[in-house]
Amino acid sequence: MSKASSRQFRLALIGTDSLCSREIREALASDPLPLKSIEFYDPGVEEEYSQLTEFKGEARVIHHPDAYLLEGLDLVFLVADRETNLKFGRLAKDKGFRAIDLAGTFRGDSEVPAVVSGVNDQILDNKEIFLVANPHPISIILSQVLSTLANLAPVVRSAAVVLQPVSAYDYGGIEELAEESFTLLSSGNYERKIFPEQIAFNSFPLSEKMGPDGYSLKEEQVKQEIKNILAGKNINLSLSIVQVPVFHGYGLMIYTELAENKQLSEVENVFRKNCLFKYFPANSSQLISNKLAAGKDEIFVGHLRKEADCPGSFWIWVAADNLSAGSAVNALGLARKILGVK
């Protein structure tokens, strides 16, 4: 075995109490990444040995993060609060480690590239890049779908209606949907903390920080992030996000127009041949749903239809778990690229 292939790596995870943190921890535990060590840090820990977590079935101590503790590490996952992520993300170059932001802290920062594994991860070959952003789950899912279609033919334009789960707001969103549903079924009243409107048994377009054109700030940010990831493909992209009363998993209805009049079977094959996707043909008895995709690493694709009146145009239904396929799987792909592990 060569020296390069036998190398083991020192990793750390900063932030341990979010859904995203839990997912990447579980993904690392099940992945055969050659680890020499992995340490867990959280700014909420004030007294040493006061908090524990679990990794590969063993209890592990969560430490308070300090800059000197990160020296000599190969890779750090940032999953804490904004202030903590900013502090330690900016230390990456000085301390000589590379870092992946999974919490959205550096999204939109022009100096921190948003990277999707297998799409624009060639940027990680530049060893001077010490900090990268794991994109928004919508960006990861849509970028993978559109880049796969672009391998078949140039994508002229695409539009997507995105159904967003409450877990996009972490534990708070889940608790509000569960508690509000129970309260309404019990004929009680519930005081909302997360959503501007009743979320139980309801749906509505995003209304947070609307711009002058009627799009929310999140919609504009996600659209720009996807365009940056797919730079050079010149895709005219539009999207709208709808908040739905679903705990986990994004659903996307995507309309795509290709520059060439491809057959339905050709589009089906590009998804069948890509291990990132799980494709279900039109005659499948299995319906693609958020429930089916929950907890799975693949992006589920199906209900593919060719638009008869517009050559080269297709409708595609997609479902993907926002925490696994839409976050942890990509972060692990970036980690492997950064560490040079196949």
C-alpha cells in the first residue's frame, strides 16, 4: 500500500446541537474515510467533560472550541452558530487546516466558493482555498439535476417550484408543525414562533424579506448560488419556494428546456446511469415522495414528461432529503476531494 493511500486524517466538527450537525456526524460514522482522530467542539460547553456525544457507538467528549486546538487538523466542519463559524472559518488559512461551512454562514461571500461535488469541485484542486461553503440544499439538488441534463444537451432555461419542509428551520420548525397540528386537532390555540402563518395543514409562498420584484431574499440567494455553481453553462433559471407542512425532504417540480430535441428515453438514461440518482420510470408502481426520500442519500427522480408543444422541453419531479442528499452527502464528497481520498 502506498504512503498516500495509507494516510489517515485528523478531523473536527464545531457545533453539535443542530439537525445538520447530527446528520454529518452520522454520515462520517458510516463512511470508510480513513480517520486518525475526530474531535467534537461546541461553544455552549463551558465546563470540560460536562457534555458527551456519540460516534461509532462510543461516547465522546464535546470540548469548548479554542483556536490552538485546531492546529494540525486536516479538515474542520463548521456547523455552529454564525459568530462561531465566522471566527473559526477565518482562522483556516492561518492555522493551516481546510474547512467546510455547512451552516450557511459563508453563503454569498464572494471570497468563499460554494461547491457541489462532481459539478464544480475542480476548484478544490487549488490548495490555496482553505474555506468552502456547502451550498443550500436546493442549490445542491438543482445543480446536480441541471448539470446531469447538461451532459446530454445544453440547458437553455429551467424553472422550478420548490416545496420546502419545516426542517429547513431546524428543530424549531419541526416542533412548531408538530405542536400546532396537535393543538388544532385538539381545538386549542397555538402561539407561533417560527412561521408567519399557520403551518399545520397549510402551505404558502415564502414571505420573508421580499424584494421589489416580489421574490424573497432566500429565493434570490439560492438562484444566484446555483448560477455561480453552474457558471459557464448559461442557464436561464427561475425558481419559487413554497413552504409546506412536511417535516423532512424537498419536493421539486422542474421544467427544463434543452437546446436539442432529445427523446424521453435519452433523458431517462442520464439519470439511470448516475449513481447520485434513483430513477423511477413512468410505469413504476412506486410514487416518488418526501416520505420515500427521507433519510436516503440519493436524489429521487421520476414522473418524467415530455412537453409535446415545445421540442426539447421536459417536466421532472424530484424528491430529496434536505439533510442527507441535500447536505451531508455533498459535504462528504467535498471532504474526500479536499483530502484526496477516492
